[in-house]
Amino acid sequence: MSTDDHIFVAGSASLEEAAQWLSGVLRLEPVDDPDLKDGVRLFRGDARTADGPLYVLVEPNVYGETDPAPEDVSAVDGYPIAVEVRLLGARHEDAQASEARAVFDELVQTQPPAALILSHALSWIVAAYLPGTGTHTFPPHTSLDADHLDTWRPWIAS
């Protein structure tokens, strides 16, 4: 299981526009990495909840499906942009999750026109933001998948 934390973005902005917005709000600088695929952006800045650097990778969402079968539906299916939030250094799951939540909350404070989902370990939906509706925090271990569809559906961009 992954211990990565992601913020998924749905709205009218292109990946490049979303990357510019994210880097501006979060005060991040671009990182040039020749190993990055086309259409992927990497940024670096200061962590909010820990000492050390924060890295943010903005890329197309490869975790959702375009036309999933009912049993394969995921909360992130309609979110074309995935933002991986990662603290550099030793991998401590709780610190990583706290940092991702701080980044999500900072983005939400700008009241973006885009819908956002914060996920943990690509398994759990932690929180969701819908423009004009607000933010909802989910109970621990609420699945991103169809088995908890009734719990997250009201908070997901469709």
C-alpha cells in the first residue's frame, strides 16, 4: 500500500494553469528535472508542519477511470489532475499526512474555483472541497472506492 498523500483537482484549468496556481498559493519554486515526463511539473518549498523541504508533483491523474464499471467507481474518477505532496527525508506516515492536510487547507483558504480531494495512501478520502459548498472531512478509513460512494458522493465534483 502506498503511503503517499495526493490532492486531486477538478475544474476548468489546464494542468499548467493548475500548477501555476498551486505554486503561487503554496510559495513553491519549480524544480528542473530532466527525468520528468512531459506534462509533469515538480516544485519545492518549505514544509508547513515539519522542518525541511516539501516537494509537490503535479501530473495528470492516472488513478481514476473515464468510464468505470459501477463496482470500480472511485471518488477521483472525475478529477483530471493529481498533486502528490511529499516531505523530503525519512518517511513518517503521520508527518506526511499532517503536511498534506496543511497544504490542502492552505489551498482551500483561497476558495478556488476547482474542486479538491485529499487522499491518503491512494485508498482513503480524508477531505473534499467543493466551490460554493465548502469543505467536508471524512471519518477515518472512508474508502475512495464504490463501497463508500454514498458517504463521499455529495462532496465530489460530478
